[in-house]
Amino acid sequence: MPTATPLTLLPSPEPLRVAVGAFARRLEAQGGSPRTVSAYTRDLDRVATALAARRPGLALGDVTPALLDDVLSGPAITAGTRGAPCSPATLHRLKASVRSFFAWAEETGMIASNPARFVRLQRLNPRPPVFLTEREKRQLLKTLR
């Protein structure tokens, strides 16, 4: 009698970009907002590009916690497209997308172990509210009359 094998959505080893596309489709299927899906896809593409630059042909199952830490702390991730440092909120979202992606990959059987399990998210300080200036208040009240 043949033995049962675990169900996988994609063949293994899976190229990172194909897995990112499958993850984006899953987010859409779950009702994720188009902006969230777009941001997560962009973030994961940046991470996939940085991983491929370090290890060309890297399969999803070959990503290790050490390699992921190295990439997430490197300039390809921490600096924006113009070379300026990314904001804490941008890095927070990027790390959240990486954690979510690798958790999904583990749950679907694409990888045996989640390399992002040690990625920690820093608590962000909320932005202080922006108030109207006295001049803006007067102008608003004048307009409302």
C-alpha cells in the first residue's frame, strides 16, 4: 500500500518569487485590502531580490534564520529606493510581511521550518495628532458660517 505524502500547493523546492505570487493570491482570496496585498508583495519582492543577490537560485526551503537576519539588516532592505533610511513604520510593515509569508509557507507545507520565527517587531510610537493652527481654525469657522 503506498504511503500518503503531505499535500503541498506548489512543488518543492519552490523559487521565492513564485511562492510570493501564490502568497499574494492567498491574501486576495482571504479578502485582504488591495493596498495591503500590494505593499506586502512589494516588500516580499525586495526581500526575494536581496536573498537572490546573496544566494542566486535560492529555494524557499533553503532560507535560514541567519540568512534572513543578514538580509533584513542589510542596506537593500533598510534603505529606500533613493538611499535614505526607511522609516520605522516601513521596516515594521516589511518585517510583518516576511513573518506572515514564512508562517504561511510553513502552514502550507512548502517549508519544514519557519526561518522568520525569530524576527521580532518593535513597538512603534504612535504619531502625535496634527492640530489646526489658529489661522486654520479661524478660516474653517469663517467658511462654515
